Amino acid sequence: MVLVSIIIPAYNEEKRIPATLAMIGKFIKNRHIRAEVIVVDDGSTDNTIAEVKSCAAVEARVIKNPHNMGKGASVREGVLSANGDLILFTDADLSTPIKHLEEFIELHERGYDVIVASRDLVDSKVMVPQSNFRELSGKIFNFMVRAVTGLPVHDTQCGFKSFTRRAARTVFPRQTVKGFGFDVEVLYIARLHKLSIHEAPVEWYNDSATKVHFLRDSLRMFLELFKIRMNGVSGKYK
């Protein structure tokens, strides 16, 4: 039976992390999935770590960043410390339900290296949508992703992706983006190395308590697209 590593980047998640770990623990127990759970605390100033350590539903390993380094840096840290044959990272709010892990495992067994959760496929189900403004901004960003990087992916930003161990060891040591634009970078690197990428439709529930600061992080993500493209052209990802 394969070992699945579940990586959860967390920043000031004391309110949401107990329910998330409880759902993950119940799911892997009921589905008899062999798993390790790794929470990467990104310099939280609340009781996130205490909540993780006190959780009875699942035993989670905690990695603590020395200060707030960004979601991309946290995911990278978690992935590179993982022991799994398959490695999944998911948002702390479980906007994409953990039940989709079972489907992702089956897709990896069919031979795919990277599985990407998508909110923009025909069979995707956005159960709780974002505001119209944020949704439009997301579409504009995805257009820019395709224009600048050439990535043929409908939805790069859904925070639920899985990699085989070999794919993760190819991609994440080469990752440079520490912020929210890292999703684009890891998929870009995977494509450069000819890893097979499959988009899978999922359910998705918007959480209004998102940690994304719209103006600041959106501008940074747009700039990161050009950094990723330049890194690719210069051969930095080889």
C-alpha cells in the first residue's frame, strides 16, 4: 500500500485547523489510506501549533518556519521533508474536500505524475463561489498564465495538487517563488521536465476568511509570472 503525504501550509489557522485535521483523520481511517500528515506553520502568532499538537483525530508532524515566509515556501518545505510515495498539498480550510484524494490516488495509479484540482472543468462543482470581482480577476490571471508561460492548464490556483515522489523530487528543489504564484511555477517546471499533468474536476467551497490580500498579492503574482518565464528561458529550471 502506498504512503501518502498530506502537506498543509498554515498561517494563523487556530480556528480552522482542528476541523480540517479531524476531517482528514476520519477520511484516511475510513478509507484505510496509509498517510502521514505534515503541517507547516508559517510563523503563526496564534495557537496554531498547539491546536495541531492537541488534535486527537490524527497525529500530525509540525514543521515551523522561523518567520512568515509565504505559502510557496511552506509547501516546498513540507514536500521536501515528506516520505510519501504520493505527496498532496491542500489548503488549511479544505476548500477542496479531502475526499478527492481517493480519486487522485487512482489517477496516479493510471500513470500520471501530477494531478491538479480544477474549478473550471465541465464536471467541476463550485458549491460556494467567490465574488464576481474575484472570479473575473481569476480568469484574467489565468489568461495571463497562458500568455506568459504557455501552460495549458485551466486552473493553476486551486490549492489541491498531488505529485508522485519522483515528480516532487524533480520539481520542488527547483522552485524559487515563495508566495502565491508558486502554483504556476511548479506546474511550469513539471511541464519543462515532460512530466504528465492531469486536471481533475473537484467540488470547491470558497472560504471568505482567505489569507490572500487581493491587491498586494495579485500584483505580486502577476510579476512572478514574468520571473517564471525568464527563469525558464535562462535554463534555471534544468
